[in-house]
Amino acid sequence: MKPKIILITGSSGLIGSEAVEHFDRAGHEVHGVDNNMRQVFFGVPGDTTWNLNRLRSVAKNFTHHDLDIRDRNGLATLFRKHRFDLVVHCAAQPSHDKARDIPILDFEVNALGTVNLLEATRQHCPEAVFVLLSTNKVYGDAPNELPLQELETRWEYARPENYEGIDENCRIDRTLHSLFGASKASADLMAQEYGRYFGMKVGVFRGGCLTGPSHSGVELHGFLSYLIKVALSGGKYTVFGYKGKQVRDQIHSHDVASLFQEFYKSPRCGEVYNMGGGRKNSVSILETIDILADMGYQLKHTYKETNRTGDHICYISDLTKIHSHFPNWKQQYDLPAIIGEIVAARRAATA
Ligand SMILES: NC(=O)c1ccc[n+]([C@@H]2O[C@H](COP(=O)([O-])OP(=O)(O)OC[C@H]3O[C@@H](n4cnc5c(N)ncnc54)[C@H](O)[C@@H]3O)[C@@H](O)[C@H]2O)c1
């Protein structure tokens, strides 16, 4: 691929920073937008400065812009200065629990911030490919309507036809989203609209559990990273509801970034994808605790009967559509590799 000019929002966060490294390694000119708002949402543990400093030291052709995606004038200045070929929009308020306390800020960042970026792209570089990081929370709790069976360590789909998990046909309305899910669903719909109505090359990727060592994991966001952090530090973890048997599929940020590259090569207008680790990378909280115990890390945990509002009981992303549109895309990280890498990164950080 010839060098391209690429904008990545949320560039100091988990997925944004991985995308910066990925496209920088491939020889492109990468611009990152991040105002460290994760620290505003989650306090000091959410501070992403360490990751920005890391990026500055490893990336060769990376420029950081300390800009808020709610700042339309700031975005217009940035877009006038650089004609982007690809926009990867990862900046967000990412926690469904947190949104309850800050509904207006959550909506401004997630919904309006996304429209600001879509519109800036349409005004200044309408030929660019636009990738939106959406979430499986756009389905609200509709996935919980599937019949489930209780196994020893996890909830499991009861019907064989659901084995691969949730596909893109799951409905997104008449369901309990959490305010976060609703603000992200607004962004998701607007992005689809810019694709379908204006014919722009927009891909909407509805993430399951996205993870990796660059997560500034906090209790309210980043389940695996936070759980490992607590297990290694000897702290106490609270499991909320569903007997700890709730299932998530884990995908490594590296595999997310490589998928975006595939979409850049073969974009479509307003296409939606469910993106997660899929069946083979699915794991319940109890199973995660067991895996860590086998590695020598006993997690002290307590149990609260009340589940998180709108929480999924068993969510596995059906990856059939992704594999059919992007046959060259292969996940490089299985579950042991993901967990092993996060553990190693935590140990290095605290050594
Ligand atoms: N991590 C997951 O499990 C997961 C799952 C599904 C979807 N997603 C989505 O993927 C995207 C990236 O998630 P992540 O895990 O990398 O989150 P993250 O919190 O690690 O990264 C988001 C970054 O955006 C920045 N940011 C927030 N508001 C901003 C603003 N107004 N202006 C500029 N920068 C701002 C934050 O400082 C942070 O660095 C989000 O849209 C999230 O909803 C994540």
C-alpha cells in the first residue's frame, strides 16, 4: 500500500493506540486525536498519558493532537490541514455503567462527536474510508432473549442454530440498551446513514470484548484487563450477577487493527459487522478466574446477586459475515495468548 494519511481518534486508548502502531508500522502518516478524556471519566487509573508517551517513543511518523472531538472548529482546522485517506474513529465514553452518571456528556461524546467526525469527513475528504468503533450494546439486552442452558462454569446457547453466536440481524430497538448503548446506537445509525445516504465508504464495527495490554483497565470498563490487574495486585474483585457464568468473546486489539486494514482495502458503504473473538475466544468470568488460578494467580472475589443493568448473559459474536467479506483476515491471538500477554504487560508495569 502507498503511504496514506490516516486519522485515528481515541489514539491514546486501547484500540486507537493499536491502530496507530499498526498503520505506522505499515509506513503511513498517522495523526492521533485524544484529549485524555478517559481520565475525566474514570479518574487517575483511566489516565492514558503513559500510552501516549509509549506511542511517541515507538511510532515513527505519528503526530498527536490534543483535541476534543466535540470541538467542531478544532476538527475543521485539522481536516483543512490534512486530507485524510482513512479515519478510524475510536474516541468514546466507553462504559455503560458510567453513562448513567453523565448522560449528557456521554451523548455529546459518543453521538455528537461521531457526527462531528462524519461531517468533517464529508466536507473535507468525502472519498476517505471511515471506520466507526461501535459496540454490541447497540443490541441492548435483546441477545438475552435467546434460550440458554446453564452449564457448570458458563451460560450456553440452548439451540444448535445459535452456536456461532449473535449475527448482525439482531434487532437494535425495543430493548434495554443502557444510556451508553443508546448513545452508541445513535452514532452507529448516523454512520450507516452517511454510508447509505451520501454513498461514503463507512464501516461500522460492533465490538464484543476488545482487549489487549494497552488498556488502562478500570472497574467500569475493560473486564479482562481489570480482572487481571486485580488478580495480580492481590485486590478484591466483585462479580455482578448471573453466578459469574456470563460469557464474553475476547478479541485482541492487534486483530481489530488488522481487520480495519482489510476494510480499508475493500470498503463498502454503511456496512455493519459484529466483531469479537468469536466462539473459540469465548470465556466466562468463572472460567477466567480458573485460568488465572492455573497460572498461579488466585483472584479474591465477592459476589453480588444484582447484575449490571442491561448486561449480556451470553454474548458471542458471529463472525460469519466478517470472514465472508474479508477472507484474508485471520485472528492471530487465541485466549491463552491474550491472557498471557496482558499478564506479562501487568507484571512488567509493576516490576
Ligand atoms: N474495549 C472494549 O471492550 C470495547 C467493546 C466494544 C466497543 N468498544 C468501542 O471501541 C472504541 C474504543 O474503545 P477502547 O476500549 O479503546 O476505549 P479507551 O477508553 O481505551 O479509548 C478511548 C479513547 O478516547 C479518548 N476520548 C474520549 N473522549 C474523547 C473526546 N471527547 N475527544 C478526544 N478523545 C476522547 C479517551 O481519552 C481514550 O484514550 C470505543 O468506541 C468503544 O465504545 C470497546
